[in-house]
Amino acid sequence: MSGTIVLPGLAAPVRIVRDRWGVPHIYAETPDDLFEAQGFVQAQDRLFQMDLWRRAAQGSLSEVLGANFIERDAMTRRFQYRGDVEGEWASYGPDTKTIATAFVRGINAWVARALERPPDEFVRAGWKPAFWLPADLLNRTDAFLASGDAIEEVRRSKLHAVVADAIRRVGTPPFFSTMAAPVAADQTATRSAGAAAAARGGSLSFSDAHHNLSHPSFRYIVHLKAPGWNVIGVTSPWLPGVAAGHNERVAWSMTPVDVDTQDIYAESMKGPKTLINDAIIVKGRGEPFLYETEITRHGVVVAFDRANNLEYAVRWSGTEPGAAGELAALAVDRARTWIDFRAALARWKMPARRALYLDVEGNVGFQDAALVPIRRGREWSGWLRTDSLPHGFNPTA
């Protein structure tokens, strides 16, 4: 099967070849065209999943699913980035905003088609897809879900159950959660061997990821080729580039690593704070739901103990610039050497990962990547540098 589709904004023709597994191989003459095409094909394959993810990650599920999602939407919105947007884009790399803009342009090209002829999922669900903005890729929900320190601290310290319940409201809908027994989320086993141990030279790597059963998968395989780009691997359907894979020189995989990026603070309810008012559109209601977000010097207030005049605030590294989940992979995708690889991972702040590295010369290494706070007593005073995080290169044993 073959065909031609005209997309506005392309500088030159783009060729998309799907192999026997349906994996798209995208060949473009410019990076801008490459990422517009990536956004288009990923939306073509996964638009309903992408639309539902965006609503869940941004806190707008109530608009299409009703009042049962109000609390979830409100808590999800509370943990989004509120700082300088241009500084946020720059933290991922000098061209990340340009790439995201092209990628979203491709998504929207498919959304426009879907609005004219809605896919069956949207017809059955009863809503239409919405157009995207580049800023949609900057949300923090995925990264927050991967940072479970706050709930663990609640469990260890036996704080009031309402704190844990409040934090658990952040997140995406439980896709087909009853299809299988619970699986510990985001666990991966990795092994590697350098050239000396490999059967026919080069390096070998085995990465065995364990994830909750979901359909469709939260991963998407894609090959991207344009000047300065030749990478194949897996990404989230709603993100450009690939999060794990290989280019012409290096390969890498990612495994979750346990680092402490959240703290819970008990503070006086009479202390200084910033108040932010917001509104949530709710399906079936004539008026939006109005709610308030309270932010102390430590972070977002998630629960109250009014009997003791206390409120509980969560401080989290993910509210800093550059912490949108996996967006920094765009820098990793172009690494050519171990030095390049580590420099790219310095931009990776969330979610916390251990990156396994291999290259065509038989080198192996690993580098932890996360935004880890330096603690002085109970307060944060800075961030650990990449060199201070666990790493290794060509270990002898």
C-alpha cells in the first residue's frame, strides 16, 4: 500500500516507509520536516491515546468524562511548571522549541483530518480531538508519577492518610487496569558486554523492561533520518525523538533509578503563601468548577490538618526548569561519543533514570540522570552535578 499526503509547511517531500511490523521509517531533507512528519504519523496511529494522555496530563479529563475527575484534574494542574517558559525550553537544548513546534504542527495536521472524519474511538467516546500547542509537551505529570518519594515518605512517617490520597489523585486514567494482576511499575533489568566479551566484536546490550499491561502500549517505535539525525528507538507517542535506541555511533537504554526528589513539609496554615485561582470545565455542568492552589515557600499544598492548624506541602525537583519527562532525549539522540552522551544527560532531569551506554568502538558505560537536591538539614540548597551522580565507563569487572 502506498500513497501521497500533502502537508502544509513542508520544505521538501518526506518519505515514510513502514516495514513489515508497521514501524515507520521517516526520511526527510530537513529536521523541521522530519519532526513534522513524526508528529503526523504518531497521531495517525495513536491519536485517541495521545488526546486522552494530554487531557489527563494537563488536568482536563472532566471536560469530556464528567465530574468524577474534578479532584484528579485539580491536583494534576497543581504540579505543573509555573516559571519562565523561554528558560524552560532552553534548558532542553537550543533547538528543542523548534523541534516541538514542528512536531505539534504534524500532530495538528492529522487532527484537522480527524475532525472531518473522526476515528471510531472518538465517536464511541463522544468527544472530538483538540489541536495541540508546543507547550503541551512541557507538562510534568508523567515525571511526577515516576517520582514516588512523597507517597513513600507518607507511608514511612505515618502521616494522615489524606496526604497520600491527595497525591494519588495526580495521574492518568487506569487503562485496562483490571486485565492483569498488578505489576511493579517501571522496572528494568539491563546487562551489557564490551567488545572483548561480544561474540563477533562490538558491544551487546540486553534491556528487559517491566511495565503495567496497557493497550495500546505507552511506547512507539520509530526511525528518524534527516541531516544531523539518524536514530531509531522507542518514544512516548506524544513526544518527538526517541527516549531509548541507537544512532550510527551509540546505543542506550534507560532504567528507573531510585533517587529522592520529593520532600513533604508540615507547615503552619498561617504562614505566607501564594494563591492561584483556576477553573475546570466539567461535562454536563453549565458553570466551571472553581478551585484554589496554595503554594508555600516549599511547594504545593496537597492536604490540611485543620485540627492542628497544619498544611502539608510537597517540594519536588520536577517544578524546576527542564523537568518535563523525557523531553531531554532530543539531546541524547545526537550523541556521538561518551563525552557527548554525558553532556546530553546533564539536560535530563526527569524522570530519574540510569542510562546504559554502548558505542561502535566497544565501549560501555552508565550514567545516572536526575535533578537531585542537595540537602542541608531539612532544606534544599542546590543540585547535584552530573559528575556527582553514579557513573562508570568500561568497568574492569
